[in-house]
Amino acid sequence: MISREMLLLGKEPSVIRQIFEYSRKRKDEIGADKVFDFSLGNPSIPAPKAVNETITRLVSSLPSTYLHGYTSAQGDMGVRTKIAHNIENRFNCECKAENIYMTCGAAASLTITLKAMVSGNEDEIIILAPYFPEYKVFIANAGAKAVEVKCKADTFSLDIAAIEKAINKNTKGIIINSPNNPSGVVFSKEELEELAGLLEAKQNEYGTEIYIISDEPYRELVYGDKTPTFIPKLYNNTVVCYSYSKSLSLPGERIGYIFVSPLLKDSEDFFAAVCGAGRSLGFVCAPSLLQRVVAECDGTASDIGEYDKNRRLLYNSLTAMGYEAASPDGAFYLFVKSLEADAAAFCERAKKYELLLVPSDSFGVEGYVRIAYCVSYEQTENSLPAFKALYQEYKGEK
Amino acid sequence: MISREMLLLGKEPSVIRQIFEYSRKRKDEIGADKVFDFSLGNPSIPAPKAVNETITRLVSSLPSTYLHGYTSAQGDMGVRTKIAHNIENRFNCECKAENIYMTCGAAASLTITLKAMVSGNEDEIIILAPYFPEYKVFIANAGAKAVEVKCKADTFSLDIAAIEKAINKNTKGIIINSPNNPSGVVFSKEELEELAGLLEAKQNEYGTEIYIISDEPYRELVYGDKTPTFIPKLYNNTVVCYSYSKSLSLPGERIGYIFVSPLLKDSEDFFAAVCGAGRSLGFVCAPSLLQRVVAECDGTASDIGEYDKNRRLLYNSLTAMGYEAASPDGAFYLFVKSLEADAAAFCERAKKYELLLVPSDSFGVEGYVRIAYCVSYEQTENSLPAFKALYQEYKGEK
């Protein structure tokens, strides 16, 4: 008998994967330009030119056994120093190379951080719906229990009272994902300060540590006059899980880092536990070539102007048609209210108009759909009549 | 309270790391050419030229969002097809793309495979001493119990009778590492056939499946007239954990694969559990650029002629001096009998002659040292007087 849990996880039909397969089939049938696939959170903007230029330069200039050789488990010291320096400068907060652990992307950052902090199976990690569905998988891997708390209806901002109710002596951490996948919402500084105050009070009440795990793959994808709040500035017990997947359009390369705040209680021990967890899970080091590439490109970012054009066109057009959506300030997702209670049924009906959307149920909330607008502007423009026709079908205007 | 287990693992002083730090310090003091550091298993031969050429060609010819984008969790289908095809041709055994799961290197291959197969904490995984120390860490991560069985004294070949004694109804698997780290021994086809026969009989006796996990990072590093035996040809319930770290000198890039034999019982379910375990541990996909690179370079290998020169010089010289060593047929390790019972004390004494060796204790056997000869020929040549002087000190000939 093999692991039944892993078997089920491996066989679990992924909603997004099913849409992806349908999309491919449908594109073959009627032509790729006729299908409006908004299902995948895969960057559509190329990596900045500096990325490929750096790759080419490094392979032609550095000795092979150095460039492709093991780095230390925490990452190359030069790479960590550069990244730490940039964090210090950009956010005006203390960060040294010793606080940075290079990882194989955001998922690895999360599984390592969770495994480092969870000390027993009564430990609870709070996740805020709507959430990235894999959080539950990663929390289970660490041997803890996921506790779901819903964000406020319609705005999807933090519901501090609901979070307060969910905290108890077993609360080990809370995952914050801002800009948010799938809602596109960016939590305000005021909300986060309120959260920090609550967690401080609860730590004092229970005599425990409650960590914020700040999952920030979308940190660089913020639009208009919004700015992302850097949580380690507000709350000491913070661990940042970062990935270059979206900011540098490198999702397949698996490269990111963990920043253990030096202000976190017993920060050095926590960092050592991160090293232990990385070792235990089988991450020997982050890919060595890409470590050097992101260090050189840290601070540059893909041009998000294209996402922003799609965002404004979609948000303005859809709300003008009558759709309701969460405030789309970050990431590349628009979270739109389904026109019937059952979001999956709504997505089925949208297929009639060749619109491929993801129902919100797997994100832990009902009645919404996620529109991933990391697609061409042309697709966005061409999809508008379909959105209109879908709306009219529901409202009986047709 | 964070995870005490991970904290200890992260803080655990690594013997090899300590030697590495000593080496750096000592080289600063007396000059790098005066220190004979044989402690690290880090390839000293550059990657084949084709590797960097392929990297440069791919980044200049493939669209960025494709090349650096997510592949499926199992890996790019073209990559898996190519690798499967090469396995079929080279070993004349059935292997399809559907049997190949691309990973972030050998450690990931092992943690994923173990997590996929372990179904409860009474499960036991047999490891053969001398063994790669991280096996214990990976088995603990999967929630199973490591059961140590010693190889035969002096030859470090399989002790089938001892393995038989260790097998019971809870035995879930056995890790085979040939060519072996640290002994350099290559298990013969006859030994492996005997093992396969034993496992078949025990499976029948207990009505269980007992998997061979064939950890093969050194498969391509075999010298003289020895050839590696491909275990899936001998035993159906085999999972191969492969890495390109040594064959293509890419240890930092973290790229390898799992081959789940199609002859393994319920092979498709096992493969699905591998997918589930990869997902659970936070491996989203193997690095996308490197997947394509190794697919194009699979079948080529670093020129191991330099390792072979070191191997022959060391083995012949040391045995002529009076040292005893295991038959050095593979990998890039020579396993030499310590001149006193306490291998750690012997290594301390070797430092007087600037010889940096790894005592065998952490590999699960006593009284040996590992000499990693993935170094320059010059270092190997220059170290011989030091080995001689060390021998003479012990034998009182000086």
C-alpha cells in the first residue's frame, strides 16, 4: 500500500487543469483567437531583457564548476547580500544576508517556512478566504491544521473581528497574500496595522508567538496610486515568502527567497529551522545559475503596463455592463460576482460564449469567478462582446 | 515554539561543512596549493560544452514566456519523451514519457518517492551502510523508520543474509546506491539478482510490495570494464531516482528525474502518488530552462577521464604504500581503511600533513575515510608524499 493521501492529491482533478484541457480542445476546434481563456495565472509578459542577457553573459564568463556548482544551502552569499541590500534600501528596514534563504520559488518558500514553524499537529495556521488553494496542501504537509477565515463580503478586505475569533492558544501563524490571488485586492496599511495590533495583543494574552507568513509573489504587481505595505515594518514576527515568478516572469524557473525578519523573536533559531526544513524536504540549494540572475535583476521588473491596460479595460467595461467586481489594485486577477449563486454553473454558461473563467469555490468563497488578465490586449478587447452577451442572457435583455 | 526537530537539523554541525571551513582558513594561511582537500563531492570537471551552448541557444531562440513559463508538474512532455526514449534505447527496457517525473535533483527525487510510498509511521526503509547520511533525514521527512543494514566488511558488497534478517512485514523499501557514495563500490549484477530474488520471495511471504529505490546520481561514473546494472530490468517494483548533478556536472542547478517502472505494481497509481508528493512538498515543476537543457544533453556526459586518472593514481599509490581500500569502480570516491580504529582521530592526524579526509562514521560505518578525488590531477599527485608520511607515522617507519 502506497500513501493514499498522496495518491488522492496526485489524482485530484484540478479545476484549472480541466479548464486548460478544455481550452486546448476548443482552440483546436474553432481557432485559438475565438477562445477567451482567462483561466491561467501564467505571466504573459516576457521576462525583462536583462534576464536573458544576464544568463548569456554568466554562462560565457563564469567557470562552469562555479556557476553550475552547489551553493551553500542558504544560497550564494553574494546573491543574498545583494538582495538583502535592496530590501534595506527599498523598504528602509533592517535586512542582512544572514536573514535571506534562497528557495525554489514561492511554493518552496511556504512549505519550508511552515515546516520550520510547526511544532505539533495541534498547531493551527489561519488562511483568509479567498485564498490560493495550495495553502491547504502545504499546511497539511507541515502537519498543522488550516483554519479558514473569510474576508469581508464584496470588498474582500480583512475582517479583523473574524480573525480575532479564530485565534486561540494553538494559532501558530496566519498567511497574508497581498496583492491577493484570486481577488486582486491589495490590503491597506491601516488594515494591516490593525491586524498587527490584534496579533500583538493575542501573543501577549496567550504567551505565544503568532507569525505572519507574508506570501508576496505579486508584490511588484500593484497599479495606480496603491503601494504595497511591507509587513516586516509593521509586525516583528514576520516571515516574507517571495518569488520572482511574476515580477520577472520566470514561473517555470522556480526561484525566490525567504526573508526571516531580524526582529522576529529568536530570529537566528528560526532561520536555522528554515535551513533544517529545506534540508528535510529535499531542497539542497536554489538553482545556482538563476540565483545569480535574479540577484543581478532584483529591482528591475517586467513591464506591467500591459497588465494594467487589460485591467482597466476589463474593469471599466465589465462594471459598465453591470458586473460587480472587487477593487482590482494588484496581481493580474479580476474577481467578479457570478450572475447566479452557483459560480460553477455560471462558468459553464460562460463557455457558450467561449469565455473560460475559474469559479471561486476552490478559493474558499462562493459566487465569484476569477478572471486572469495576464493575456494579450487583443484577447481582452475581443472578449468584451462575449461578456456583454453573457450578461444579457442572465438579465433577459436578449 | 518552532519545530525543535528542524531547528536541530538546521544547527547540526555537518562534518563536511566543518572540514570545508577549516580548508578555507588553512588555504588562506599557507596557500591553496599546499592544502590537499579531498572532502567535497563537488564535480571538478566542467559541464560538457553542449550544456552552455544549449542554454545560450535556447534563451536566444525560444519565446521567454514559453522557455521560462510553468511546465506541467510532471515536466515538459517533450523533455520526458526524449528521456524515456533514451532509457528504452540504452537499457532495452520499457519506458514511456508517462513514467518520467522531472525533479529538482536527486534529493528531491528521493523525498518525493519516499513520501509517495510511505503510508504509515510503522513503515520501514532499509538503508545499507555505508550510506549517504541524508537518507535518514529524507526517510524521517516521509514519516518512516530507517533500518540500517551493514554491507560486507572490506568489500562493501551486499550482505544478502543481513538484508534478509532485516525484512519484515513493515518493510516498504530499500535504497540501493550503486555506484556508491561513499565507498565507490559498484554492486555486481549477480548481487543485485540475488537481492531481487530475496525481495520477490519476501513480497510473496508477506503479501506486501517492497520497493527498490535506486538512487543513481553516479550511474554514468563507472570505470574500467565495469558496467552499471539497470535495476528495473531485474526487479519490477523499482523506482529510479536520477540526477544530472554528476553526469553533466550541474549539482547547483537541481535537475533530475524519477522513473517509475511501468512493471511496478499499480504503476499508474504510484506515479499519481509521486505527483501528489511533489505537489505537497512544494515542488511546482523542475526548473524549466534546465529541463530542456538536460533533455538535449541526455546521453552526453562530462569527460570522466580526469576522475579516472586521479582514481588510478590514488588507488595504485596508496595500496602500494600499504593502505587498504574498497574496490574503486565508480563515483569519485575512494574508501580507505583508517590506520587506527577511530577514523575521526585518524583524520585529525592527517591534517598535520594538510590532508583533509572525511571520517566514515557519518556514513554508518567505522574505521574508514572517504577520499573525494573530484579534484585536479596536480592536487592528487602532490598529495602522495603526504599520504606516505602519514602512513609512516602510524607504522613507526619514520
